[in-house]
Amino acid sequence: MTNPNTLLIRLLTRLRDMRLVWDIMGSLYNGRIYNLIEELYDDIAKDLDTPDQAQILDAGAGRGYLSVALASRNPDSHVTGIDYSRMQVRRAERYCREKKIPNCSFRQNNVLSLKFQDAAFDAAVSVGSIKHWPDSRRGLAELYRVCKPGSCLIISETDRDVPDNELRKFVQRFRLPFVPEDLLFWGLRHVVFGQSFSQDQLADAVRLAGFRNIESHKVKACPYVIVKAWK
């Protein structure tokens, strides 16, 4: 007999990944998550290896925080951010205008079927997105397809193996109004982090997609893991 909690987790995970939920609730998430992982965005922007005048893809760009950071750091390059939520794309475009960043653009697109030619990008990044993909293998295969030979990929995701005490510290920083801390912890543990990737799982997924020279580590500033690789 199926555990009722298992059914609830499955239902909530499906809701977590629905486009409509991100269209409606994306702005609330954007406002809460940025300060918690701002250092992660900055580290990725610094660590991404790109040639001059690079074309950079941000898959699952959300409000565009990382896209704008990359565009600001690489003014002679162009960053294309994609997201499957039309409202998130509009929020990202507005954020880009507010920051007055000219070398960054956004479009609605599903990572499982990228509307770009083969080898269109010199580098690619993705943060907090792959756990939402219905087929992570297909999404990574698409990223591999649109990356040029020798290009760099950095992908980061919530750490499935984060200890409870570290996750509770993260929960205390999150501070959602009207949501009890214990309920928020349960949701993050079972629906977000519990349905995500460990460091080894993420590295293996990237390797199976064809990327090479895999590097991986846990993030000190927040309970995320990072994988860096090359095509």
C-alpha cells in the first residue's frame, strides 16, 4: 500500500514543476531566493570559462539574476536566458532594463527542445532548474547539442544530500510570511531537495550526456552542488 505522504509528495512535486505555478508564484520565489544564493550567482559568473565575444546560454534563467551577472562581467559577449514560464521571461526582461544591461536577452523556451542550431553557444549555465525538467537526460542532451566543442558548462542544483541541520539553517534565512518554519522545512526536505540531485548524481548525469573533465563540489554559501564540465 502506498504511503499517503508519498502520494502527497508526488502531487506537490508536480505542482512545483507546473508552468502556471511559476507564472503566478514566480515573483514571490524571486524575491525570496536572490539574497540566499546571490553568492552562488557571483561565483558562477566568475568561474565560467568563455572566449572573447562569446555566446552564453542560461537555461532556466528565472528572473535573470545570473544572466545579468554574466552579461555585466562579459560586456563583449551576449547572454541569452531562456525559461519555460512566459511571466518569468517578462520579469527577466524588466530586470535587465532596470540594470541597463544591453548584451542580454530573454525568450520563452523549453530546455527539452531548444530552438537553437547545433553548436550555437560558447558556454552554458543552469542554476536550480534541472530538478524541474521532466526528462533531465533529454535536457542535458539538448545543452550538449547547442554547445560548441570545447565549451564550458556549469550547472548547479539544490543538494539532495544536505544534512537536516544545514537545511534548517537555510530555512531560517528563507522566511516566507505566514508559513510555519516546520512546514517550510518539510516542504524543502521532501518536495524540493528530496526531489533533486546529489553531487554524484548531478556529475553522473552531466557525464552521461557526453561532457568531459567533470569537476564537482558542494557550495559553502548555500545547500547547493555545482558541476563544471566541458564538451
